[in-house]
Amino acid sequence: MQEYRIEKDSMGEVKVPEDALYGAQTQRAIDNFKISELTLPFAFIRAVALIKYCAAEANAHLGLLEQAKADAIMQAALEVFEGRWQAQFPVDVFQTGSGTSTNMNVNEVLATLANKASGLKIHPNDDVNMGQSSNDVIPTAIQLSASRRISRKLMPALEHLCNRIEERAKEAEHIVKTGRTHLMDAMPLTVAQEFRAWAAQIKQAAERFEQLLPQLRALPQGGTAIGTGINAHPQFRATFCKSLSDFTEISYTPAENPFSQIAAQDIAVATAGVNSSLASAMMKISNDLRWMNSGPLAGLGEISLKALQPGSSIMPGKVNPVIPEAVCMACAQAMGNQTTVNIAGQSGNFQLNVMLPVIAYNLLQSIELLTHSALALADQCFATLTINENKLSETVSRNPILVTALNPVIGYNKAAEIAKLGYQTERPVIDVAAELTDLSRAELEKLLDPKTLTKPQQES
């Protein structure tokens, strides 16, 4: 049977599990918020722990916190940051809108760990939370966790995906295929050109994240309750950011206006928008792969994705494009998360946004989903797909739209007549053009060469 101890806070006594590192305020949150089975990602808890580490160091440097207490708090925060004690952070995402319950959960766990290690009496509010408020800690943790996940996880994954696509593009410089617009035959392009268009989408998304990082790294920490910095040392903001910059080896700065980043979550909303634009790009790429892989007999059959698992519980031998399908679902989730963040970003009155935990949850989930989706596309699709060159060559040679190249020579109407007859008779366009024009076979072969048509005129 579970054993309990009695903890006290400003509201009275609370029963807390005997083995819990947290205290009364965390237990009240556990009892009050039984909304879901969702908790904040541990990446967010790690960010809060890092804030506590740097706050303790800053307060000690400023002469406000005894060095021995600061050292104990910092050691405890480091243990949490390094991944220990994950089970000690059970508070539901759907809690008080400021995230106070999560802030106090971390404060209480760190105080308990610091007390045990040092033998000192360390208070979760007076010592661990010194010079801080949930109102600046949680917005700072949103920006800190998002910026670290983007720079350390997502952007390397996007670079890896681009590199994989480029590797396959180099192998396919010589392969010409039929282009499609409106899902209908269009002018030809090389497989390399098609692949590099996808890579360009991913690179542009990475550039948008790069542009956001300086904003994410300008932190409201030190603004305390509403931005005025009440109960924080005047030099706390700068000292905290120096400690954080030294720890992470990344430059973090105090927010130019901490009031704005406590009252609103515009930077998180912007980040969610960039997440969504990346999700849109990866969904487009995934669906293109699904179409190109379709068949193998009754579809396009332009590529063959590696078979990863049986595709049907009833149809033997069926194999499905499971990775692009999984990525599409992850992208749909990220797009939905953007809507949640947009709504949450509007949801504060005057000096405080009151949907901070759900912003943190959705923002970090999207970054996580998109990171692993990029890796899956890179390593389980592009690295292993087979380009069906014979199928591509066969269809491009019979593509009547090649006649577009004859427009300057014979005019649009005559070219349309050739294209229509080519479709009706299922004959190569060059054969039909030889019948309906005065152009020689040699001229037609030059004008209708699919490889030539994939290059700008000046390069031909």
C-alpha cells in the first residue's frame, strides 16, 4: 500500500506520497488537475531546471543567496537537467494558465534534493525561486526549450534530410521524367530537379528557423510577476543571461521589453507558424513520394520505396508507403498544434498570458514530430528508394506535351492538334509531328529531345 507523509503550505496540510520528492503545492496540482494523462515534455522540465541553476548562480553572484545553498540548488538542478528524476514531474498540462504548478513542482523537487545533499534548510519559494515568478520562468522556459530543440535537434535533422536528397539527386542528373501540373502530364524535368525542389523547401524552412532563433534567445527572465522585476536584483536579468550563456555556450540576452513577453506569446506563435510551414513542405514531399511509389502495376511506379512491413492483414504481398503516411500524420498534428498555439497566444488579459502550459506542450511536440519526421524521410525513404528509370523513360518518350517546344516554330494551334492526336492514338509525339508538319526528323529530334527541354534555353 502507498504510504504518505503530511506536507504543509500556505493553505494547510496535504497528504503526499512518502517517496515523492515534491511537496504540498505539487500534490494540490495533481489532485486538482485530472484533465488528461498528458504531462509537459521533459525537454521543458529540463529548461526550467536550467533556469533554476542559472538563477541560483546569479543570486549567489549578486550576494543574495548563500553560496552553499546556491551550490546545493545548482547540483540538484543539474541532476534534473541531466535526465534524473523524470517521474517526479507528474503535473497535467491542463493546469493553471501561468504554469505555476509546474514551476512549483520543480522548485519543490530541487529544494528536497538540495536539502538531502547539503543538510541545509532550503525553501522552494524563498531560495529556489528567489528573484523569480512563474510568470517569467514559464515564458522563459518556453523560449529556452524551443530554441534548444530547434538548434540542437531539428536543424541538424533538416540538414541531414537535405544532404540525403542531394545525394540521390546527384545520382539522377541524367534521368528525365514527365512533369505534372494539376496531376496531368506537363513538360519534362530531371529527377534531380524534382528532388532539389524538395530540398529547397526544406532549406528555406531551416532559414526561417534560423531567423527566429535570436528572438527566442531574448528572454523575459527577471521581469518577475508582470515585467517590472519586483523582488529581483536590478542586475539579475543580465547576470542570469550571462550564466545561461556560459552554461550553454550560446548567447542569450535579456528581452528588450519583458512586459511584452510575459503579457503575450507572439514569439511562440511565430515559431508555431514556422513549424506549420515546415509541416506543409514535408507533407507535400511525402505525398509526392506516395504518388510516385503508387502501384506497382496500376499506379505511377516511378520509384519503389523500400518495403518495411506487410501492408495488409488480408491481401498477401501488399506493401504500403508507411513512412510517408506516418510523416503526413505527424505534419497534420503539427498544423493542428499551430492552431492551438494561435488561440492560446490570444488568451491573456493585460499583463499575463494564461495558456502557457498548452503553448509549451504543442510547440515542443511539433518540433519533436518534425525532427523525427525529417530523419525518417531521410533514412527510411530517400536513402533506400529505387528510381525506376525504365518506367520514367517510357512515359516521357510518349508525352504529347513535349510538343510545347514546337510552339515558336509551328504555333500553338498546330501544336495542340499534334498533342491531341498523340493522345488519341497513343503514339510518340515525334511521329505525329513528322506527319503533320514540314519539319525534318532530324529537326524534330533536336527540338523534342526531353533532356534538352529540361534546361533553360540559354543552356541548351
